[in-house]
Amino acid sequence: MSAELVRTNDPNLIAIIAGLLGDADIPYHLADRNMSLVEGSISAIQTRIVVPDDRESEARELLIDADLGKWLKP
């Protein structure tokens, strides 16, 4: 299973989070990326950044430490 961390269409935020997760060797997936690119102009479908359940707490801590906690999904 996987846990959703962030949902956004902001390409800069996606790149920053992907970089942080990649540097920390935390596997991640950008779900709905293709659909959000097609429909992104109206924000109907957003890209979801998901990580494995067993790495969720580590990923959340990483984003909080990087002052990105406000973007985390509850």
C-alpha cells in the first residue's frame, strides 16, 4: 500500500519534494501526473505524491524539517 503525502499542481513544489525524497532514498510515485497535466488548468485533478506506508513517517518528518509541512495531507 502507499500513503499520500501531498496533492498539488505546483510543478516547483513537486520538483522540490521529489528531490528531497530522492536524496533521502525514499521511494515515491507521482500519481495522476498525466491527468493533472491535461486538466491542470482548472485544478480538477492534482498530482498526488505517494510513498510506501512503511516510509510515510520518515517522509513526513523530512518535509516538516524542510518547512513544507503545510503541504502535507492529514
